[in-house]
Amino acid sequence: MSHLEDLIGRLDRALAGADAALAASYPGDRGVRQPVHTVYVPGDRYDEKTVAQWSAESGRVLAEHGGSAAEVAEAFGLTPGLADEIYDRVTAKLAAEPIEDLRIDFEDGYGARPDEDEDGAVVAAARALAATVRDGSAAPFHGIRIKSFEALTRHRGLRTLDLFLGELVREGGLGDGFVITLPKVTSVEQITAMVTALDALEAVHGIAAESLRFEIQVETPQAILGSDGTALIARMIAAGAGRVTGLHYGTYDYSASLGVAAAFQSMEHPVADHAKDVMQVAAAGTGVFVSDGSTNVLPVGDPDAVRAAWRLHSRLVSRSLARGIYQGWDLHPAQLPSRYIATYAFFREGLEVASARLRAYVHGGDSSYLDEPATAAALAAFVLRGVECGAVAADEVETLAGIDQAKLAELARRRITA
């Protein structure tokens, strides 16, 4: 054995533990599409018709206040050419898939009510969701937000989760798109408790072991910085034992907990940016998605009020996308036009340049960029997100970049799932 072979063997043995830990803690992309938003609907207002109603209402508002590409260009400050590119795509999206991710809310959007009232609403919502899963009309991603695991609401949160899962399983409505949101997390121990709860509920309800997944809602400063000075959100992901799929920023709870006055609470306040920066760093490489929060300025009222709220929402969505946060919350059907107009504009504006750089990277040829593998992965991920949300057609990518969607996923380092 040469001295070099001996040295390599020694280093491999010395680093074996670190190699295994890196692979376990940072497995990379999960191999699934990330929705562009999560829509929150109070639990007692959700039924089988909710998605269709949001489709109809969002389409009506767009037709009334932006009934053509020219009107959308004027309302959102887009060039006429870009508005022409996205207008039909957005109207088709609102008709076919208005909600990508839907959360039936039994926390703040529902409030504190007598147990018998919440029990009844939970069972009704579970049956309604199951019906839409069976007939194919459910949002592709969907789930429930329970009350937090703080002492005052823990029992009610568990009771709601148990009832909902039991009814959903009985009605044949539990599928791969289902996810649970755990709000107001303040300790790593609450995440461990959630894992324990899901282990037990899977056994009770005959659900495949380790198949239930949940999101952590980052609404408290304790999730960002613990009393020991560490970023607890990173430890929370690890404590989730592979069940955590997302980190969702809570705009108003988090801002209020830091003493930000109501008039200044916003997705773009510096305290919000700090929290989301920490979330992004903690989630990087783990396969956990990061979602921005919401704006509570709704596009309702007279035409000027609707367009002003649309412009605000569109600007905030575009800002999140530019910062590498590809998901946010929507609270009202009238926010869907601005969500998709901003999102589609983002991907359409960058499509030609990203595709040209990918073509040069894959096939060779002249390019004004010297892209490395990591940059090529980011370019491919950008284009792939555009395809998955409907902003870009797969055949456009083949024409512009000379690669199909499978190659796009490979370049984006999208993990292949069975």
C-alpha cells in the first residue's frame, strides 16, 4: 500500500461519522413540487365547494378589475408584452387550479369555542376534504392547522388532530398531499412531542408508520433565538425526525411579539427579514421548504382600493421570490390574481436568459456567463418551478434550452422519488 492510499484510508475512517451525519442532516431536495402559496380557510367555513368558490370569486374579481391583458399591465405596472404572456395563463390557472395548497384552520382563523362545536366542525371538515380527495377536486396539497402545543391549547390541538385523522381515514381521504401545521412553536421539546403524537396516532388509526408530515409555523422569537443563544429552528428541524416539511413565517404574531406597532407589521419589516434569513439558513440542504407569511391588506372595496391592494401584494410576492422564498400565504380569493400575476411575471421575465444559460451549460456554445454546476442547478430549479406552477410550458423549455423536464429535474438536483 502506498503512503497516499494509507493516508486516504485513515482520512476516510476519521471522517466516516461526519460524512454520515452530513448525509442524514442535509439530504437535499425532497423530489417534490413546492406550492407557490398556502390558502388558509377557517375550519367552519370549509366544505367540498371551497376550492370551486375561490376559483369563481378570484376569476370574477380579475374580470371586474383586470379584464384584459392591457388592464392588467396598467394595474400592475407590467410591460404590455409581459402582460400578454401571462394573462391567459393566469386566467387558466384560476379556473383549473386556483389553490395549490389549502390549510383548514382550527387555530387563529377559527378561535376558541366550546369543545362540542369544534368537534362537530372538525368531523364535517374531514368528511368534506375526503370527498374532494375521492372525486379529484381537492387542492393538490392540503391539510389542517391545529392549535399550538402551548399548555393552554395542547389538549384541544391533540383532540382536533385525532378526530380529524380518524374521520379522514374512515372516509378514505388520507393521501400524499396531506400535511399538518403546528403553530406558535416555542421549544424543541414541542417538536419532539409532535413526533410522539404522530407515532401514536398512526398506530391508533392504521396509518403507515412515519408517513404523517408537519410544518413548523415560526411565529415566536423563541423559534429563532433560544435562551441559550442558539437558533432553535435548526434544532427543531432535526428533532422532527424527518417529518418536518416546511417552515412558515407568521407575519403578525412574530412582529407583535417583538413589539412592532400594528401599523408597521409587514412581510418586509426588518424583523421579518431577519427571521426569514435564519429560517432559510436553517432549512438549506434539508429538503424543508420555507414559506413567507401574508399581508392582511385585502383587495376589496372600490376599484382604486382593489388595485392598490393588488399592487402591494404583487410587490411583496415579487420581493419574496427575489429573496429565494417561493411560497407565501393567501387569505382571500381576491389575492389569487395578484399572487399568480406576480409569480408568473417573475418566471416569465427570467425564462429566456435562464434557458440560454442552461443550453450553453448542457450543449456548449457561446454564452456571456461561465456557469458552475451549483449555478446550473439554481437555473434549472428556477425554470422547473416555473413549469410546475404553470407559468412556463415544458415544450417552451425544450425549445429554448434543448432539455426536457426530466433533464431539468436532474440538473436541479431534484431527488428521484419512487
